[in-house]
Amino acid sequence: MYSVPRTRSGLWRGSSAPIGANQASLPHQTKVGLPAPVGQGRHSTAMDVTTLSVPQLRALQTRLSTELEHLTTSHAKLRTAQSKFRECIRSIDAGVVKSATEKAEGKSEILVPLTNSLYVKGQLADREKVIVDVGTGFYVEKSTSKAIEFYNGKVEELQTNLRDLEKVLQAKTTNHRVIEDVLRQKLLAGEGAAVPSSSGRGGGA
């Protein structure tokens, strides 16, 4: 079973502004939602990223990039799992329920897959029940209607998780864009340049 952490992160959009002759303009909205520290619940905290230094912004950018990569991978896995459950429903409808109807017409044979490209002919021993993998290595015998109900429940559960995950992805993508905008403006303004040491400015004796 897949689970997705819920979040209340707000959505913020950053907008790049033109660079002036002597200074760089920062995006109007410069706050991003960040997870609260461990032990303080799941509420997010808003941070004004213009108060961060260039190294801090780069570290935050790297962190968000890693999180986005992980969330995108999780989203793909949820979609794959959902497709498999839908395929189970189609297999029951086409391979079991339909075969029960075709039995009266003398059509009881089915193709049993041994691999993705290898099949053998077979016949269904029981057209009223199927064996369902319920996870963690356990299998339960269910009627075809109960099996379809089980898989439909899984599809709906994953759809809810996908919606929650997409909201998190949207929020983090927007936050990442804001950080990129602020970092770019700070670099153009020269805040990332090395500051000359004052020790080398003294006059000779």
C-alpha cells in the first residue's frame, strides 16, 4: 500500500523583474512554505528567502530539487500501481466473468500467461471465485464481484493519494521557482561575489 504525507504548504509564485542599472529587483512574493522542524507537527512555516545568503539559497535549492525528484518518482510508482489494479479488474471482467457466459456456448478455454510472451491453453476450474493478492504475501479467495470491489477500492485510494501528492508537487515546484528567481537576482546584484579582505588595504609605513 502506498501512502503520501499530507501537507498544508501554501502556494507562492515568483516573478522575475528587470534589472536596473545599479541594483537588482527581487520578486514581489519571496516567501516559501517549508516543513516545520521535527516534533512540531506537520504545519509548514513561511520563510522570506530574500533574508538568506547565496550559499543558504543554493543549499535550499538543492534540497528542494532532491525532494522534487523523489516525489516525481513516487508519483510514477503510484500511477503504475493504479494501472495494475485496473488491469486486474479488466482481467476479471474479460477472463472470468465473460468465460462463465461463454461456457454455455462451449467456449471455456483461456490462455494462461507463463511469461509476458509465453502462454499455454487452459480451462477455468472455478468461474465464481478468484484468488486475490492482498499484500505482504497473503492471498484471499474472493468472489468475482468482491474482487472487483476490492480493486476498485484500491484504485480510488491511490487516486486520493495522487491528488494529495500532486498538490505537494505543485507547491514545491513553485517554491523552487521562487528560490531560483531570488538566487538569480542576488547573483546579478553581486551578492555572491567574494568580498575583498580589509587587511590588504593598509598603506605602507
